[in-house]
Amino acid sequence: MTPPHTAALATPARRGSHPTIALAVVVTCQLMVVLDATVVNIALPDIKVGLGFSATDLSWVLNAYTLAFGGLLLLGGRIGDVLGRRQVFMFGVSLFTLASLVGGFAQSSGMLVAARAVQGVGAAIAAPSVLALITTNFPEGPPRNKALGIFTAVSAGGGSIGLLLGGVLTDIASWRWVLFINVPIGIAIVLLAPLYIEAPARGRARLDIVGALTSTAGMTSLAYGFIHAASTSWGDGVTVVALAAGVGLLALFVTIESRVAEPLLPLRLFAARRQAAAYGTMALLPATMFGMFFFLTQFMQDVLGYTPLQTGLAFLPLTVLLFICSQIVPRLLPRYGNKPFLIVGIALILTGMLALTQISEQTTYFPGLLIPTMIFGLGGGAAFMPLSATILSGVPVSDSGAAAGALQTAQQVGGSLGLAILVTVFGTAGADLSQDTAPAVLAHSMSTAFTAGAIFGAAALLMALIVVTSPHPVPIRPHATPGDDAEALTGAMAA
């Protein structure tokens, strides 16, 4: 078997134009990246037992991946511009594949978390090139629209596939196979990419490496501080230092972005109040959704006694409704606009989270879990598309890549930091209930965490109301100076 990193360096002759194969290769990469979070989610209880994770530290299996992915996503897109999309795509997939192999063989919690972080780095390098390669390999018009439609369907359906696949692999084999499954897929992508994918021309963008490192380190430090507080206290020295360092590093990141000529995150994207509120909403919604998946997966297996496969099937109504709505809503937006879908969708997500605050050790799947999760599916399918459209409206072509990258970053980082906060609430809530039964303690702690998640949902709804009641955004200046970026951010914060 050819090692992924060796295959990535090979440059065999291309075999002519085969758009169907080219699309299959890049879309499979997107599926692998999207699927990775949910396929691991189902295996969390088995991972916890197998490697001795604590209830709070278990969240690092997800956060190590999403923080690295979200934090380096903008840098990954810029690297593709400079070094070549196809080459960077292949390297990212190779790194992701190798990390999956190492993670599957992990013998300790630290080894698995490190492998998951490297997976996130690989995903951040590979994922931004997927859309660029579709643009390069498919001419504008029906061929490209069809390719983008398939890309969208795979992105929306990846979560559903991950939940089912995670349950099957964990039940039939072991949790390790939720990572091993990436290896043959990744090798196939790397071997086929140079044969069938056309490489676009390289750009001349500069790499803001310092900005990428400070932002990722700052977000990781914040997440570590929140999770550490759950197992110690808010006054613990390590907790205080981690939180202070996180805030300081993120402040430094903003300063860097306001001064460099080609920032990873142009601050002018947040100049209009409408856009700034939309980005905030995009960060808060995944914070709510990540917590729901993380805790309910454990509740179903540890309290209800479900197998991993049964757990995956239990989430199927949610993912089916999410997929159906995500296909219907875009067709209705031209007629009804973003406003009704955005508000109703977020209100449904908040309603689902409020219903889950009533969870207890007596809660059954029907109706206690089925109805709230179905509400989540409807709400997510209704809200995310119009919210994305709002973020990208008024953005000039020169900033469209940065805006799309910022959107994805808000999703990943918002989900990671939100989950870290919910895990802290979860750990603190169960600290004084050691005299109760384990299921009762677990259910009480989750109920408290869901209450905090409902606060996230309420904040998202408030921000969405700002979005839809604000005037249309002022067109963003594509060539603002560094000083203008700083003024734009100050104005957005004041608004």
C-alpha cells in the first residue's frame, strides 16, 4: 500500500478530461471532511471507556478537530492560492489520512486528541480547495451548476451518513474503525487526483501565518480554560491563565489583521451591523447544535442503553428533515426572502433546546427525544441557508473567498467554543450529586447544559432579529486600507 505522503508527491500523466471522475474525487473529500465529526460522535461512549477519558475531557475528541479545522481554514485557502490548489488539496488529504491511521491505533487519550488535531489541520488545508477545483474543472453554466448541486447535497447529507456509518462500524468492529475508514478513501483520492483533476494557475497572495497561529492558539486556549474549569474551578491558576491567554491572543489577532496588507480575516467584512450580527448568529447556532449531538449521543447509550447503531438510527429523523429542508428552502428564498425562514428556523432550534432542558433519567426516546430532535432538524434546515446568503450579500468578488472562509470558520469555532462552555456547565452541575445514581447525575448535568444551550439559542434569535431589522448592508470596500479595517471593526462593535 502506497503511503499517503508518498502518493502526494507523485505526478503521473493526466488521463484526459473525465469530469465525472474529477467531481467524484473532490466531492468524496468533502464527504470525508463533513462526515468525520458525526461518525466520531456516535463512537464517543466507546472511546471514553477504551481510552479512559473523563466525562469533560471527552469533548476534546471533537474540539481538537474542529478548532484546528476552523482556526486554520482561512490559512488553508490562502496556501492553495499560493502553492497550487491541486497540490495543496492532495497534501491536505494525505495529512488527514495519515492522522486517521495514527488515531485508529491510539493507545492513550493524548495520542487520540493529537491525531484528531492533525486531522483538523489536514481538513483545513484540503477543504478550501474543493470548491476552487470544481470551478476549474467545470465550465460556467449547467455543468458547473450540476456539480455544485451535487456538492451541496453531499455537504448536507454527510452528517446523516456519518451517524449511521459510525453506528455500524462501532457495533460490528470497534470505535477505531471510525478513523480507519478514512485511510482507503484518502489513498484513493490522492492517487486519482493527479490523473483526473485539472490544476488551476497559482496566485500571488501572501500568507498571514502569524495571524493564523495567534487565532488558533487563542481559541484553543479559551476552550482549554473552559473545559479545565469543569474539572477544577474557575479560580484555579491553570484555568485563569488559559482564559487570559486566550483573550490576549485573540486581541493580538485582531491587531494583526488590522495592520497586515493581506489579512486572513479582513475586518471590513464586519463593518455593517447586519453582517456582524449574521456572523455572530452563525457562531451561536453550531454552539447549540454541537451540544445537542454531544450530550444526546451519550444519553442514548449510557442511560437508554442503545447500541451505537441504534443511536445513529435514532438521529435519522433529524438528519432527514435537515436534508429535506436544506433542499426546499433555497427554492423558496427568491419568492419569500431570507427573513421568515431565518427567524422561524432559529426559533425552532431554541424550542428544541428548551424541550431538552426537561430531560431526566425517566425520559424515553418517544416523545422525549424524538420530537425535540425533529424540531432541530426543521430549524437547522430552515435557518442555515438564508443566514449564509445574508452573510455573503453585498460582498464584492474580491472578498467573496474571505467571506466564505469566515463563514465556515464561524461555524467550526463557534461550535467548538460553545461545546467547551456547555461541557463546563455539565461538569459543574454534577459535582455535588455524587450521592445520586449515575443516570440521575448524568441527566441532571445534561439538563443544566441544555439550559445554557437555550441561552445560546436565545442570543442567536436576538442577533437574527438585528439582522432582519437592519437596513441593507453598505457595500464592502474591496480595497480598504489596514486603518480602514480597524475603523470598520470599531464601528461594528459600537453598533
